[in-house]
Amino acid sequence: MNRFTAYIEKDVETGYYVAIVPGISGVHTLTDTLDELQARLKEVIELCLEEIDPEDKGYIPEFVGLQQIEVTV
């Protein structure tokens, strides 16, 4: 079993939760509840991993973290 880290934001205009999994191309989804978001992410991760050549699966980058950067505009 593999574990992946998702980056999740809430769109203030629509109220939807938007998620991506960095490092796996195509893994993104949105929905209006966190429970549904988790289920959709699991499904899309599985679908995207099926499309990756088995020899390349070890190349999926390890998520390290996020940083908040303050800038003056």
C-alpha cells in the first residue's frame, strides 16, 4: 500500500475543495465535501497509477512539504 500527500485548498468563490497530488501528473479533483474529496482522490490516484509504466513507478517523487512565503506587492 502506498501513501500520497494531497494539497487541498477551498475556493472562496465556489465553496469547493480543490486537491492535487504533487508529483503525479493528472491527479486533481474538486468537490463540495472533504469526505467526497478523499474518495475521489483515491480513485483518480489509482487510475493515474495504472497508466504509469511499472518501471517508472519508483520515480514518483517523495512529498517533502509546503512553505509559506510572505511577499510585499
